[in-house]
Amino acid sequence: MRYLGVSRAELYSPNRVSGDTAVFRAVASELERHGHEVICINEQELKSIPDGIGGVFHMARSREALEVLSQAKVPVTNTVQAVLNCARAAQTRLLKGSGLIPESMICPTSGVPGGWSLYPCWIKRPDSHAVDRDDVQFIQNAAELEAAMRGFAERGIRECVLQDHAKGWLVKFYGVKGIGLTDCYAATAKDGKFGLEEHNDMPDAACVDMDALTAAADRASGILGVDVYGGDAVVGREGEITIIDFNDWPSFRTCTVGAAQQIAELIMKKWK
């Protein structure tokens, strides 16, 4: 089989370039180890699907690359729709009412909505994952929220996601469809892209329920249609699991080799 692998542009890997590159290369190497040919390009180079390609795996995020991938006549992992479903506003709409995420609202950046009174909270850019420090901000009161919304509007961002702050300690998780979680770990400020984890409680590994975390991640991946995924979840004092972010194909930085083997197996099964 001849596969096309499309790596992520650095713009979409803030402080994660090496990790994203490592897992992408590891998956390509694993497919080659199984006797397959792999052509690798960056999403900025993707203009069309080459002839003779039997399948595509990718970490692309740009509109241009996703448009090309949407025209593919072969299986694509993750699907373009799955990637779009992981944008902040899209995943909020899809997961709202599931009991998996905190109270959330999608609203214009023209002013603080009258129906919002939950503080502290978070404001998030709606159309992508964070590529800039100001794309996700911790907000303590209405005045801070108004200022943050004004900043979004000045940047040309007309909509935002507001999300109640889930109290508890933060865990980062990685998973693959059909296998479950490949790893999870307690997160601190040094583990994040921009240090925002400092607003969560100190980790308490004694109160995590791995079955509950796995079940929550499986449900979210099913709703969003994402096969290769990761995310952030808050573990409350009673052990309750709340997902605060869900991502298509993260870095798998604590489990690169094992995850690459499982991702390659998933990719190969699609073409059997």
C-alpha cells in the first residue's frame, strides 16, 4: 500500500513542534516497517492527492489543506469532518447536553451576554485551537470578560466560546479509537502550551477513576467522530470527570512509540 502522510504546519503547533513531528514520523516509520510506502509532505505543500495513493493520514489544520483532503477518494485519518468538529465552537455545540463539558455558551464578541454570570470562567477562540496566548484566557469577573471580548473583536474574531471554570486538577489524555487511552498524566503549568494550567488545583492522583476517564474520552471521540485524539479533563473532588478540551491528533508526547504503533494499526485496518 502507498500512503500519503501530511504533517502539521508549525503555526498550528505552538510550543509543540518537536512533539508533533515526532509522533508523525513515528507513525510513518511504523507503516514502513510493515512494508508500506509512505510519502510525507507538510500541509503547506499539499495541493492535491498524488496518483496511486491508497490512504491518507494527516495532522493538518489549515483550511487549504483540509479542502484538498476533503476531495480524497480514499480513507483519511482523521476525517476532515472530525478535524472541523474539534474547533472550539463546533465541539461545544456537539458536546453540549452530553454531561461531558462544563456549562458553556457561544456568543458574539460585541459585549458580555446578559445570560452569563459564571465566574471564574474561560473565553476561547471559536474557530481553532489556541495558536496564540490570547486565544484562551482565564477570566475572573465581568470587567475582565468585557476587556477580553473587546480584544477578540479588535483581532477580527466576532464570536467566542465562554466556558465555566471546572474546579479540580487537570489531566491530559491521549487515545486511539478501538483501543482507548494510550496514556494520561497529571498536568502542571509547564506541561501546557501557554502555562494556563496554573489556574487548576494541584494534582491528586489518588482520586482519578481511569474507567470513568476512559469512558468519557470514548464518548467524546464518538460524538466528534475523531479516531486519533487527545484532550484535557478536570477531575473534581468527588472524582467526577469534566472534559474542557478535545483535540484531533495531539503530540502523544509521553507515549510516542506506543501510540504510533496503535495509530498505524488503525490506519492499516481501514484498508484491509
